[in-house]
Amino acid sequence: MHINDLLVLHRGVVRTSVEIVSQVSADDLGRRTPCAEWTLADLLAHMTAQHHGFAAAARGTGGDLAAWVVRPAGPADYAEAAEDVLAAFAEPEVPQREFALPEFGASFPAVQAVSFHLIDYVVHGWDVARSLGLGYRLAPEVAGPALRIAQAVPDGDTRLRPGAPFKPAVDEDGSDPLRRILAALGRSPDRA
């Protein structure tokens, strides 16, 4: 997929996550999430930090670990971080830039880094919606590309390590792309 097309899909995914997170109240922050041992407060802090880190990476300063620090965050902090990453990804130089991503210990071409961020926010958008008892709809134009990205994420023993971004894939024989994405990345699509 061409980087410009991917960036359009990415913008929609991040905007959807902002809409979902805007429904989080202070009383919700202690809720459990599909992310192992994370409360909704932990998940929002992680999501916010990732936006800041990827924004720094898009601007060529992703190697600065200060950009990736996880701090407590609420819906307003999250929305601000989302706007930051969207603005950074919209900069004209981004398609040609290498993104330094310290948690992977490497740098990646923009198209790959944007893919990483997109799939993370498809899944984390679902995580937040599920934590709040809300439905989550994957935009039809995102479904195919997101499924291809999810299926390209290596499975295996590395997903069992502490801090691995995804658990091992789970079985899912259905045709629904969102269910298949979640299963490919170790989420049980039926988690209550």
C-alpha cells in the first residue's frame, strides 16, 4: 500500500480512537481491559505515550527516550497526543523518513512505522471500547489493509516474553475482518 493511502487510513483509525476515549470518565479508569493486567488508566497512559513517541519518530527524534515516557493520562491528554501524532505524520518529509523506534531497537521506513501505529490503534481502540462496554466498528476501507498488517506480525515465542505488544494468535475461523485481526494479535474477539 502506498504511504499516502496508508496515512489516510491511519488518520481515520486515530480519530476513531479519540471518539472512543472521549467517552471515558474518571470513574472508568480502574476498569479492566483486554490488555493483560492493565487498567483503563494504564492503557490510556500507554496509548498517549505511544502517540508522543511516534510523533517524535516522525519528526526524526524517535531515538530520544524522553519522548516515549509513560505518564498518567486522561481523555484530554490522549486527544492532545493524538493531534500531535496526526500533525507529525502529516509533515511533507514523513514518507521519506526513517522512524527510530526504541522498543524495537531499530529504525523503520515510514510505511512500516505507520503500519505499526495503525494496527496498534485498531486494537487499542477496540480495547478501550470493550472496557467501556461499547461496540467497535472497523471502517470498511480499513478492514482489508489492517488485516494484512495484523497477519504480517510475526507469531511465536517472542509473543510470550514480558512486555510483548501482542499475545500469541488465537483461533478464529470467521469471516469478520475485525475478529480475525484481534485473533491474529492474541485478543479473544469474544472477551466480555
